[in-house]
Amino acid sequence: MAFKRIMPCLLYDGKGLVKTVKFKHPSYVGDPINAIKIFNEKEVDELILIDINATKEKRKIDISKIADFAGECFMPFAYGGGVKTINEFYELYKNGVEKIIVNSLIFENPDIIKEAIQKYGSQAVVACIDFKKNLFGKKNVYSYSGHSVKQDIFEFIKYLEEDLGVGELFLQNVDAEGTWEGFDNDYVKEVVTFTSLPVIACGGAGNIEHLKKVLYESNANAATIGSMAVYSKKDMGVLINFPKRDDVIRE
């Protein structure tokens, strides 16, 4: 059986770590360096850090700060948020980021993504697909600004895979993010069946069973934890933690 990855997805607002619910109402949860040090001890598979405000605020990436975070990581480190130029791809890779997650750049300047893939390889670029239901219950692709993209999600995936050539998909359910209510397992399974790319499921993890279902029934290649990684339990205090792999593995 292929190795299934579980990874914390940390949200960064340019100052500290925060946690949102459905992309809204960010609450401060701590210092990135402290969290990374704890995750090192827990031997997590991979770590994701996303600057949720960089694009919205049109703020340049603080490369030195991201380099500090990457330098503390003993595991593969992926970063997303505000990456706009090929030089920023270069600087991030040079300073220890192994994968860059792109979202708004897909819509604004896809040629930069193609250039990055040509220079650094498809394995180094992950496409983030934010999706949510519209008023009629149809799942739509959403841009970073929260506006629906008038494109079928499966056509969008085909474009990402065949035209851009990204190496992985980060499938993020906006409606479930921060809710602890579980992944959209049926939809994840549809996407996994449709594409040959590895799929990271994101949005809704609340317990071990949620992780088992999305990894072994929906067959996602990886799953992220957000609230589970920074809170002790739902509606309880901040506690950086990570599930025991033996509890998640399904024989």
C-alpha cells in the first residue's frame, strides 16, 4: 500500500499563526517557530505554511522570515501565499522551501508557473484548488478573493495537469475549513479518480476516523489537519499536536 501522508497546514497572517473557519474570523494561535519545533519532535510527514493575507494585502513575501521557518523544519516544507515572480520561486527554493503552493497566480500569470516548473520540476509546484458550493449546491472553483471562477472544476484540473504541468493538487473545501466536521469524501474520491496527480485533501479534519476515511476510502494521497494541529479539541484551548501514525494506518 502506498504511503499516505498526514501534514499540518498552518495559516500565517504575516505576524503569527492564526486559525480560520470557512476562511473567516482568524484567531491567533501562536508563533510559527515554536509550532515548527514541536512538529519536529512529533516527526510529521510534511509541513505546509500558507500566508493567508499576502495576496490580499499585495504584500511582498518576507523571504528572510520564510527562510527562518524553513531552516527550523526537519521535514519537507511547503509554502504558499503571495508568490508572483520567478525570482520569488528561486529565492524560496534557495532558502529551504521544497514545494510552492500556487493559487491566485494560476489566474493572474500562469506563464510564471510554467517557467518555474520548467526550471525546478513539476514536483516543486502544487496547485491549490479552493472550492465551495454555490446557492444551487453546485461546487465551484473559487479564487483567493472569494469569487467564483466560471469554470468546471474537472476542466480546471485538466488544465492544471496537462497545460500547466503542476505536480500535485491541494484540494481545499472552503465550506468545511475549520469546522471539524470531516472531509467531503465523495468529492475527494471523484477528483482522485479523475486525475493522475497526487491529491492532498484539505478542509474538515476533526478526528482520526475522518483521516482514515479520506485516505483509505476516498484514496487521497495525503490529508491535512488544521484545527486538529493547533487546538486540543473543538472549542478548547491552543495545543500544538499531531496524531500518532499507528492510530491512522489502516491495514
